[in-house]
Amino acid sequence: MRTILLELNKDRCKGCELCTEACPREVLAMGSQINALGYRAAEAIAPQKCTGCRACALVCPEVVFTIYQTA
């Protein structure tokens, strides 16, 4: 069974929302809290739905995503 772990560095996020639009499984949404840069950061609202497709990481200009996969 494959396990996916999605990590977000919320303090680097600038709230552009590109990741939330790119995610085909609606794993991400914009959070309500303000991060260290003064933006509303993305957060994983349904991490169990993540397939590890990396669409979020590919569109993120701030490189806030790290995706780990285990076999």
C-alpha cells in the first residue's frame, strides 16, 4: 500500500491560489490564518485524498510543497 505525505511550508506561501486551482482532488484550500509574510496560506483540507500527482508543486512559484511517497 502506497502512502503519500504532503507537507506545506506555510510561512513561504504568498497566497496566489495556483495550487488550489491545480489540485485535481480538491486536497488544498486557502486557510484563514495569516502567515509570517502577511498572506493567507494554502492548507491541506483533505490530505487523505492526495495521490502524489505533484500538480500543486509544479505550479507553486514559492516552492512550498514537499511530497513524500512510500511503497
